[in-house]
Amino acid sequence: MSETLERLKIIHNGEKEQRTFSDAEMERRLSTLRKIMADDGVDVALLTSYHNVKYYSDFLYTAFGRNYAYVVTADDAFTVSANIDGGMPWRRTYGDNVVYTDWQRDNFFHVIKETLRSRGVRVRRVGVEDDTLPVQLRQKFQDTFDDATLVDISQAAMRQRMIKSPEEIEVIKHGARIGDLGGEAVKAAIAEGVTEYEVALAGTEAMVHEIARTFPASEIRDTWVWFQSGVNTDGAHNWPTTRKLRQGDILSLNCFPMTSGYYTALERTMFLGEPDARSLQLWNINVDVHRRGLDLIRPGISCGEIAHTLNEIYIEHGLLANRTFGYGHSFGVLSHYYGREAGLELREDIETVLEPGMVVSMEPMIMVPEGEPGAGGYREHDILVVTENGAENITKFPFGPEHNIVRG
């Protein structure tokens, strides 16, 4: 064979796209990461998770079985993407991009090492994300830089992401507003005999159109709705099915607009027709927990303190064992298949203290099994931005029996 196939390509095809955030915002993120690196003596950070590649580069990859990275040094940064994506990663990346081909095994690692070598970077300590890095991929990095020490920087990067900038908060506020619009579309589609998935489609379509209108330069991707009824409400993450709605059903409305990798959510308990007495009682108890939780969100309180306080209400009603998860979590670069700022979960075992700039949900849920009075899952969900003196609730869709019983 006379022609040698390339291992590394540069594909600067088209023009750079308008990014989600300003240059100043992206430089703020990178400068903080570089301080983390400097404090640990790290020469190069190899970021491989969806959330950190997106957070620091503004490029959200689609793996499809291939590896991707954002490589950051003291004065340089570039994404590493697969040839199948063409020039799109470069157009979406803050910084440079290099491309690896499929023609030889381990080209991904070869391209990272070769690019760093060509740019004069001496690699002695490498920052990696041990919270999401598969063992085999970590070993490949170690084999590639056999004289270097691999250092976990995932927890420090997570702590950086937990405090949102004003630009991030603006995106999140739009997301909450769009989630409310999706909720209205879902509510309007609810009727006896309609399937769960048809109701979900109505909410998804409404949100996608509004995302495109509000963020015309963004990719349109990943927005979805989980709409559940009857027994399907028992899990918070149950996908819609072909089940048809019936009079008396408990319903769960869950709208998730995704704007450039930033997840927001609206979740509400609803009923099709009048709930029975026990269902109404359980619903109101969960609403009481939700209201108390909204009052607790403020700077200076710990995640664990919030959880323990709300537990007391469930204990009073003998429902603590019916809880299904923590009382809330952080928002930002997050989806149903990537991201999680685990240090900012509203759970008993998390000691993080809330600070201005954090964005968290309040979302209590209880589940009563089939065969028991009031069977089903009860869940409310609002998003709050922690401020200097309290918190701003950016979810406006109403909750509770006085608003969310669908009659007719």
C-alpha cells in the first residue's frame, strides 16, 4: 500500500459557532482549573467526562463507543475528537481541536501524546477524573505517559462547578421557564384514553420549540419528558409507556429541557379526576414537606441539616420508610446520562454548606406500593438559586391539589 493513512488530522471546517457563554466566562473556568492543576503540580489535565469536557470547552460530545477529551495545560487547551464528527467539534470548542482517525489502534492516545509533544509540554503529573474514568482507560493513559504520575482532580473540579456564575444562572433560569411551558403543554394533553407517551411528546415538542427560539445558535438535543401514570409513578425515572390514562389515576409530570448541556426540571404530582381520601392525604403531606423544604434553602445551612429536618415531618406521619431518594441536588452541566455534583445532594450524609451561587432542587418523594391505600409515587420539584440572604425560586408552575387535579 503506497499511501499512509493519517493518525492525526486538523479539521477546521467552516467558522466557529456562537458559544453558550462569553470568552470571559470560559477563561474564568479555565483559570480556576489551572489553579487546581498548579496546586497539585499537574502539567496537563485529561478531561474525559461529558460534564467536564462540556463545562470547560462548551463542546458536548457524542461518544458512540469512541473516546473524547479536553486537554488543558498551563497555557493551552484543545479537544480531541473522532474523525467521524468532522469539523463540528472544532466549531463548538472554546480553543483548538485535534482529530484522531480509526485507521490504527489507540490513535486517541497517540494523538494526545503527539500533540502535547509538538507543543513542547513536558508531562510529569497528569490530572484525570477518577470518579468517571474506566479502569482500562486509566491504564491506557498510564501506559501512554509511562513516566508520569496520574492524579485525581475530579473532586476539585466538581467543587468549582457547584458555584454557578451569573451567565450560568441566566441559562438555568431560562431552562426553568421553558420547563414550566412544557408542563402547561403536558397538562393540556392529559385526557382519559390518551397514552403516556403521547402526553410526553406534547411537552417535549413545546420545550424544543422554545429552546430553539430562546437559544437560536445552540444545538437542539436531549430534551425529554417522563410522564407516568398509575403504577408507573412509583419510580422517579420511569420512562413513558403505551399505558392509557384512566379516571382516578395518579400522574407524574416530569419536564426536562436541555439547553447546551444544562439540565433543568419541572416535576409535579397530578390526578386525572378526584383523588380518593388517602391519596389526597398523602399528597398534602408531601406538599407540606415540599413547602418546608423551600423555606429551608438558604446560605449557611448544610445539606444534611435540611434532610434531617424534613425527615421529622415524614416520621410524624409514619412515612419515612416511603421516601425514595434525597431531597434535592445541584443543577448545571447535567443530564440523565452524565454529570452529578455529588457533593451538593440534599442527603443526610452530605455536609456541604449552601453558598450564594449554588443552584439546587427541592424535590421530596414518597412511594406507596400497589395494593395499599393511596398507592403511587408523590413528588414535587422546584429549582432554587441560593442568594446572599436566602434563595430565589425560579420554578413558577403551581403545585398541590388546588392546582393539579385535571377534571373532565
